Amino acid sequence: MTYVYPVVSRRAGGVSVGVNLNPNNACNWACVYCQVPDLTRGTAPDIDLAQLETELRALLDDILHGEFMQARVPEEARRLNDIALSGNGEPTSCRAFSQVIERIGRVMADFALAGKIKLVLITNGSLADRPRVRDGLQKMAALNGEVWFKFDSATASGMRAINQTRIAPDKQFERLAVAARLCPTWLQTCVFALDGAPPSDAEQAAYLAAVARIRQQQIPVQGVLLYGLARPSMQPQAGRLSALPAAWLDEFADRIRSAGLPVKVSP
């Protein structure tokens, strides 16, 4: 399949149906921990909406009515958890993003999945203020949608080092507010050691200050998905990255909770 793929998700605790709008491995960011090989700078290609819908219907039919679960999924994970727009780049760079959401919504209705599973968007949030993206987020909200908004650093230097983008943190914060007010939104934060060192005290303080600002401005963020390195990076910086101890993540999670947001930890 070109666009649709199944994942047994450690975070979801079940089967996630992935929708890859970037089969060209192109993204407008280049996060140092990214698992996509041969990542290039760019945007999603033109999407064959009919093919995407056909692939999604075929996989869902196999999962729900065929032998997929019994043949390919451990017994404890045999549940359909979500449909997730993720893949090999930034999905909201797809020019037909809103139409993709419409198609997925139609398929969910036909399989009687509306309201029963989540429709998740995994995004760096950099295009959340574009009209076509806002339109798609509104449609997602009506489909039990949920946004996972990348928020690895609250500083300009941190975003340059981790995400390799020069977007201003304040501008990204504005986009977070747009997304969260259109569709239920979680911060998705990856933490790791760089050259053996965890995020600096200044980085941690800036992150916690951003959480406090979210609370102060009453931006309806659901919480934080805090996770470590699960699989090796496919980027040139891979050798500089290493996983942090689970205890470090738990301690930082407690500090985030104290600043005012719930946290789910995936070491």
C-alpha cells in the first residue's frame, strides 16, 4: 500500500491504522531523532484520494472482519485503537489535508467507527494556522479527533538543535493555541540525552514556563505525551543521541504536573 499501514502501537496499547501523506519522505522539519530514512526537506506530494480511501477500507475490513488480528497481532493487543495521520513527514503540508479528513470520516462512518475510535493527527504544528489546516482540524474535532502537537523545546536554540527549524517559539505557541481551540490537543515531547547530557536546566525551565503560560492563558491543552527514544534515529546526528533513564522522565513528568498539565510517560 502507498498511504495506509498498520502498527501495533506501544503507546496506544492496540492496533493503530497509519495514514502516510508523505510517501516521498519529505518534511519541513528535520528532527534529529526522526526514524525516517533518507529524509528530505519538502512537503507532501499530491495525494490520490480515491486510492487512499480504497486502501483504508481494505485494511479496516481485514482488521475488523478478516484474519489480520489473529494472524499478525499479539492477543493482548487485539483491539483497534485509532486511525493516525502520521507517516514520513509533516501531514498538514498535504494540500488536500481537509479533503483527506473528509474521506477518512466517510470510511469511519461506513465501518461504524465514528465515536468508537480516535482519529489522531501527529504534527509539528508549524502549519496549524493555515486555513486548509484549520478547516481539517475542525472536521477532526467532529470525528473524535485528537492532535499530538510536537513540543520538544520552548527555546529558539532548542528548536534549532532538536527540530532543525528557525520558527520562533512565540509563533509556534500561537499555532498551538489555534490547534487546541479547534480540536483536543496534547503536547508531544521527546526527551533524550545529546552527547550524553540531558536537556539543560535552562531548557527545562523554559519548558515548564511554557506549561505555566498555557495554563495562565487558558489554552485548552489536554496534557503532555512525554516519551523517550524507542527506536534508533535515521538522521546524521543519531550517534549523538541516547535514551534517558526512566527515572529522569518520571521526575520531569512530576515537574510538568506541578506546573499544571497531566502527563502520560512512555520511556
